[in-house]
Amino acid sequence: MAYIFVGLGNPGEEYENTRHNTGRILLTAFGKSLNAEWKEDKKLNSLVAKVKVGKTPATLVLPNTFMNKSGSAVKPFIGSQKAGEKLMVIYDDLDLPFGTSKISFNKSSGGHRGLESIIKAIKTEKFARVRVGISPTTGTGKIRKPQGDDAVTKVILGKFKPDEMLTLKKLSKRIEDALTTFVSEGLEKAMTGFN
């Protein structure tokens, strides 16, 4: 059973480099490091790449659905709860400050619509996720989580500034290491090394 990595975001040019597309951006970078060849799979409504992480086969998936419909793109890859244990979803998280990230497992969606859609579709919360912080911070690094729907929308659909893209690039190296560890040594090891 292959490992499945999913990068959440919205398809289309207007969403490129927005904070809500963090998962997509980071999985694309991981794919690049593995010389992934992406193919559009119309039936699965996704961009899909078959890769090897070390010697282990893995599938990278960028859903071409909108965020709240992500589950429909992930479901065909996860036939059982057992298969869910080899799934890792990368997404943006407003509960973490920008520039930070955390691996977690078997948690609720925390209100993230993409994650909610996946949990509903595969009927389990037992899968790994890389939560990538996108909330603004104060000068001292304290989180300034946006309040209210309009403020949240403004943050998640706002584009990354050039210096933030550099921070993301640095973070992507760490995340690549974590994903590789997840495949080669298991989730516990990845969490210990990364969190």
C-alpha cells in the first residue's frame, strides 16, 4: 500500500500563492525535490504524481476541487481505515503563527473545511497531517489570529509577500525531511523530529 500525500488549496490562478494554498505550495515543492511528473487525472479531479520516497512508492495529490470539496478527490485513494494510516495531509492552519508547523494525528478538523471534507469522505480522523501556521504575529512573535469571517477570509485568501515566500521556502525543507522520515521511519519518528 503506497503512501498518499495531499496538499490542500484551491485550484486556479487567482488562488496561487495565497495562504489558503499553503498545502499545495509545499507539496509541489516536495514533488520538485523528487522530480515528480504531475498528470491531470480528470476522473479523480486532481493533479497526481507517482514518486518514490527513498525506495518506497508514494502518490502525491493536489485536488483540483475547491477546499470544501477536497474529500471527493482524496476518497478514491483511501479504501479503508488502514489505508488512512499512510495518508498525510498538508494544509494551512490559523491556530498556528506564520512560519511554524506541527505534525499531528487523529485530531478533529479544527474548523478547517478542507480537512472536514476529507474526514467525512474517508470516515476516519486517523491520518497524519502537517499543520502549517498562517496567522499573523505581533512584533514579539505572539499569534494575532484574525477574528470574524471577513478578517479570516482576508488572511486566508491574501497572497504571501516575497519575504514570507522565503520563510515558506525554508520551512519547506524541514517539511520535506519530515515527510521522508514519515515514510522511512514512521509517524512517531517524524513527529518527534519535527515537533
